[in-house]
Amino acid sequence: MNRIRRRLAVHFTYRFFLQGVFIFVILAAVLFLLIQYFTNQDMKKNFPLSALDNISVETTKEDGVLTIPQRWIEQLTEGGYWLQIVDDKGKVVYSVNAPSLLKSSYGANELLQIEETGRYESFRVITMLDTTDQTPLFYMLGVEDSGAVRLKEWNRSLGTQGLIRPTAVKELEQQLERSKEYLEIMDENGRIVQSIGNSTPKKQYRPLELIAMRMEPGIYPNDISINYEPASRNTWILHTTKKGIVFVNQPILHEFIIVLIVTGAVMLLLTFAFSLWHGYRYGEPLQLFVDWFDRMGQGRYDEALTEKERKKVFRKNGKIRLRYRLYKEVIAEFYEMAARLDALEQERRRLESTREEWMTGISHDLRTPLSTIHGYGHLLESSQYEWTGAELQEMGKMIREKGDYMLELLQDFSLTFQLKNNAISFSLENSKLNELVRRVVLRYVNDVTIQHVTFAFEESKEELVVKASVKWFKRMLDNLISNAIKHNPPGTVITVRTETAGDDALIIVEDNGIGMDEETRRNLFERYYRGTHTEDRTDGAGLGMSIAKAISIAHKGGIEVESREGSGTRIVLRFPQTDQGVG
């Protein structure tokens, strides 16, 4: 059963391995999707600063030439942004959508000013230094800040003491309405001291609110331009409604996530297919075993598999089909168990039948002598008759003979069970077989009460020596010869001979009598099998042949019978010879 245990372990291991891989792939895909989602959310909130971070990560360099993904070029162009990448010598090594007024190289002071102020000419500039490579690169991402230019112009032409002149408010309101903008002027404490344009009234800005609007522009609906007026210490803030959504979700790890999703889908299909296959593979054999158990529970051991089930399990060449091969040892064990149970059931039925035969035979054989004894006892008990001495002697003899018969019958029963349970000890000694058999036959030849049959003895020319218990050996031969005498008609010749066959010594008891049918021959040595009438038996009905077989087996021998109706009977006893001399 170790092989089936290993096969089951392997089958379930790779099934659970596939499920584990599927779960891992799904979890990985979900993880990367979450990373992509939160990265896009962060980029949306911090665009264009976060865009510059991602551009620096996705920039590749091959043979000294820098390249960024095409989607970034399209997105920067659509949003009105330009990008320049400057190497450590101040030279622009990569440029996207750059206006003509931008330079192709910058000095150290210019780059420092851009980094410090976040501005270059009329552009608002976001910068980042990338030192991951051996050669550092300086990224500049800029956008036209026309609002700051206009604020300076309005401050110069329309302003007075840090505010818009009252006479210019109307004109500025019309201009702001057309451009869908509004202007707020904030003092040094964050209070709104003047507001022009269509805006929601606001009294004051918190200290970090404007910084947040600059640092995280993606979460606010407006872009802001700022101009600080030193004389009045006021700050002019121009709110411009965004023209469109500059940010577009970025396919961060897009290809990898697609591969994971496809892999997960394939693993799911494989797992589902394997689950169906396993369910079919394990379910159908189990259903087969359930039906098998049901039939066995009903005692139908000879129906281990129906014809239909056999076609399912076995090929035409007798080999087990693939889906059932996993259980081939189980099926073989089932067949063996069913065969054993069927044999046991057949044996039980045979024993049941034999028991009934025993009970019938015992009842019959005890009833006959008991009826005789009971009848004579009733006659002697009554005073209706006068008995002569000869009559009383005849009654006493009859009662004694019937009692002897019953006593012998009981002794045979006892002997049968003792032989069956090996309760009798056989003291074996070297014996000359020819002489032993001759004495037994001679006793029957000299018996004047046996006149209706003729006896003959033919001994082997060789000296045969076997190990035998003389007492029981004679009992065995007596039973065989007596059986031949009782069940054959007058004139029958009973021949007993000794022979050799290889290393074995044979005793053959044969007659030319009436023989026996196949059923009687097959059951001849069964305990209490009654093949003929028993009214005239005197030696323990039905047990003689069973006792003879048990004695032969105790002598390490064997017994066989050959017979046909009308052709006589031949019984062969076979015993191993011994080379030792007779003591």
C-alpha cells in the first residue's frame, strides 16, 4: 500500500501546489494593482512634481542617448510643459517641447538660480537631480507662467500701495470675467484685503494653505500665480481655472501586471480543470467502491464488479484503465477480499448443509435403536404377556446390540471432533506395511459372519516401511473395508493391495460393486454425508469415511477416491516411505 500512498501524496501535492501558485499570482497582481493605484493617486495630487520623479525613473540610456517613454512626451506636450535634461557639464542632452528662448547649455550660476527661485524667464520650473548613474543628470520641467507676468504688469499699471486702484477695478473685473479668473490680494497676516472677479468670498488663508496649493496642485480646481509686492508686503494671487485634466493615469508596471493577470487567469483555468479532473477521477472510483460495499453488505460477494463496471475499470486486454490505475492495489485487494468472503460464505453454507445432514442422520440413527429399546421396554413393563427364557434372552440381546450401536455412534462423534481439533496424540513408529495390511484383511477373511463378499490381498514385492500408529492405522483400514462391505451387494469382490509410487507407499482398496454417483463421490469424506440408506448400520453411521481421512492426514498421508455408478469403487491411500529399519 506504500505505492498508492505515495501516488496519492504526489497527486494532491501538485494539485495544492498549482492552487498555491494561483493564489500567489493573484495576490501579486492585486498588490501591484494597489501600488499602481496609490502611485497614480499620488501623481495626480502632486503633478507635475511626481511626474518628474517617474520620468527620471523611466529614462533609459543606450549608447549615450537618453530616451523617455512616448506617453510622457505626449502628455507633457498636451499639458503645455517642456522638459530639459542637463548633464554635469551644463549641456542639454535631452529636450522635449522646449521653447526657442531656452538655452542648449547653462552655466553653474544659471542652474543655481533656477533651483533657488523655481523660475526661468516667464516659466515656472520644477527641478530634480538624479545621481543614480555614474554621470548625474539635472531635470528641469517648466510651464509658461503667464499669470505671474500679468500680475507684475497689473501691479505696475493698476496698483497703488499694494492694491488695485478703485478706478481700475471695473476694467479688471471685465477682463477677469472673460478669462474666467479672479484676483485676491492678501496681507502679511493672510487676510484677504481685496478680491476682484467672480470668486467665492474668502476672508483669510491658513499659513500652509497656499503652499499646499503649489505643492499638490492636482487636488485643487484652479492653478495659482503669485506676485509679492515688497513695499506693501501684500501678495497678489491670480486664480486661473484649469483648462483640462493634465494628469493621465500612468501604466506603472503595466506590462508586468498584465503578465500576472494573464498568468493568474491561466492558473485559474488550470486549477479549475484539475479540480474537475480530480473530482471525476476520485469521485467515480469512490462511487464504484460504494456500490461494491453495498453489494458486499448484501452478501453478493460473487458480484465484485458488474459487467458494466468491469468495462469501465478494465480494458479489453485486462489492464486497468488510467483513471482507475491510482487504485489498482485497492481494486486487487477488493477482489481478493471478495473472493475470500465468497469462499467463506460457500463454506458456511456447506457447513450449514452438513450440520443439517448431521442432525438428520443423528436423529435417524438414534431414533431406530431407541425405538427398538423403547418397544422392548414397554413390552417387558406390561403384564399382558408371559415370556419364555429364550424370548427374554433374545430381547436382552437386541437391547444390548442397540445400546452398543448407540455407544459406538457417540464414540465416533467424539473421535471425529478429537481428530478435527488435533486432540489425539499419534505415537508413530516404523511399521512394515505389507504385514500390517495383511493382518487387517485376514481378520475379515476369517470372519464367518461375512459370507456375501469375497476378499483378496495383493502385496507389493518390495518391502514397504512407513511411520504408523498401528491401532489407528487398523481403524482407518477397517472403516474403508467396512464401508465397501455394507454398501455393495452379495458377490462383490473386495481387493486390497500395496504398491509403490516413487517415494510413496500406496494402499488400494477397490471393489467391483455398484459404485457411486458424482455427488456421493465428491462428499464421501464429509462428516455425516449420507449417500445410502442406514437402517442396517452397526458402526456409527456416516462418520467412518471422515474418520479414515482424518487418520490418513495425521499420518502425513492422503486419500483419494475413484468411482462410477455400476463400475465399482477404488480408494487410494498414499504415505511417505521411511528408510529406517523396523524397530
